Amino acid sequence: MSRTADRPAQQEALSRAVWDVLAHEGLERLTVRAVAAAAGCTTGLVMHRFPNRRALLRHARELLHETSRRRVEALEAAAGSPREALRAVLRQGLAIDEETINGSVVWIGFLAAAFADDELIEIHRGNNRLWRERLERLIGAAAPEWPAARVSVAALALGAMVEGAAAFAAADPAAYPADAQERMLDATLASYGLA
């Protein structure tokens, strides 16, 4: 990447490199040098945008959050009913294809690093709170007769099931293939009367 490249193109290449290194090489190998190599640029250019590892991780998490937000908003808009919207949004959180497996690996890497970093854990908590609120809204629409406490518990349980399945599938895709994850999701929705 040359210094004369336009800034949006540089930003896109650096974003893609941060994501690729974290998704394909793991948290331990996420360094300024690795991102520079993946982007085909100098470490100085990377450091101008991402001065340290925390900035790399924060950017990867922001990309994941923004990508997921756009995807779930589109899924909600396309759904024919509140229950269809709930299932579609939960399904996109599973690790069922290359994109969602990579997203799960990035999420796991960020979460692992966040436990030792107050700033990163607050980012995680804020995004997790938005995810729970979305699930509560969708469950409330799918089961309007439910009291708020039941909606809240179902949102916690469904979110934990999906994120847990995605984490296990990212680490061991043969043991948690896409069809098994979807069957788990449908069984969990059915157990709550939300199928």
C-alpha cells in the first residue's frame, strides 16, 4: 500500500488486515507487524491508525458490532413475523459459515483480551447490553403476553445459547456443524414456545 493511496482505501485495507489476522491467526499473533504484513504496508502506517494492540482489538470489535448490526437490521426488516425475525437474528449469531465463524473467532479473541483491560471490557459490556435489548424487544414482539421478567430470562438464555454454540463451533466445527447448531436453536426456541 503506497503512501499516496487515498485514506478510505488505506482504512479499508487496514480494517480488513486487522480482521483477517485476528480471525485466521488468533489473538496471540495480532500485532502491528502482522497487520502491516497482511495489509502490505509499513508498520508506521499501521501505527499511525492503531498505536497499540488495544486499538487493534477495539477496531476489530467495532467492525464486528457494525457488521452484525447491519445484518440483523436487514434480517428484521425482511422477516414476515416477529417469531421469524427472532429466529433470523439468533441464527445469524451462530457460527454456520465462513463469515460467521470468523466473526465468532474475532469475538472470542476480543473477549479474552477484554478480561484484563477495563476499557475493552466496557466496550464488550456495552455491546452485549445492546444485544440483550434487541433480543428482549424481539421476544416481547413474538410473545406480547409475557411479563417483562420472562422476556428478560428468555433473552439471556437464548443469547447465551447462541453465543456458546458459536464459540464451540468456531473451535470445533466438525463437532458443531451448521445443521446441528440450527437444530439446537430450533429446539431452544420450541422449549420457550417461540418456534
